[in-house]
Amino acid sequence: MAEAHVISALKLKRADLSGHIKDLERRIIRQRANLASLDATIRLFSPETNPDAIPPKRRYRQTGYFKQHELPRLVMDALRLATGPLEASDIAAAVMRAKELPIDDARLREIVVERVLNALRPLCKRGEVVKTGVSRDARWAIVQELL
């Protein structure tokens, strides 16, 4: 038979989660009302515009690991110190060492690798770094003119 304190803790956790869900549902209802009001305003000023055809903008979540614009700078620092092109996982390891994050945490390392890849793509588009290879086996290096 389960211990009373375990059941009590589980009940508290369930109450917390259900309260959080209720709050989120209220927020969704409020945001849908705001969206309907905005759609009506768009139709008022531009009747030929279909508001449903406007694609939603992707929301980015901030993490507590990196400040704004810090990750691209750390990525560039890692590439500057490298003797040759690096894979995203190697860059992530260098970034984690620079931030004194636990490198042996596989879940965190995977998150940092994804964020490093997201930081590398715009750097590549701007011509600051060059990518050789495809997918996760790709290697990244700083464009020689920047050195």
C-alpha cells in the first residue's frame, strides 16, 4: 500500500498541474478573442484581405543559458580558436565549456547543439561562416577573409 505522504504529494502535484492548465485555457480564450477583434479590424480597413491567410509568426523561447546575441558570439569564438572546421557537436562542447555548463549532460548537450545550429544558419547566410557537408555531419568554419 502506498505511503500517505506519497499520495499527498501526488495530489498536490496534480492540483498544481490542473490549475496551470485552467490558467492556460483562460489565456487561450482571451487570445482568441483578441485575434477575432484584430481580424475584424483588418477586414474593416482591407476587405479583400483574408486574415486566415496570414501565417503565424514563430515564437522563440528564451533560455536561461544564454543572453541575447551571446550564443553567436560564443560560436564565433569557438570557430576562431579551432584549427580546422568543426561539427556542430564540437562547437556545442566548446560553448558549454565557455559557459561552464556540464558537458556530460546528454539532454542539455542536445539542446545546445540545436541552438548552435540555429545560430550557425544566419551566420552562414551573412557569409561569416562556411558549411561543408550535409546534415549533422556538416563541418563549419569561419570564412578566411574574416580572419
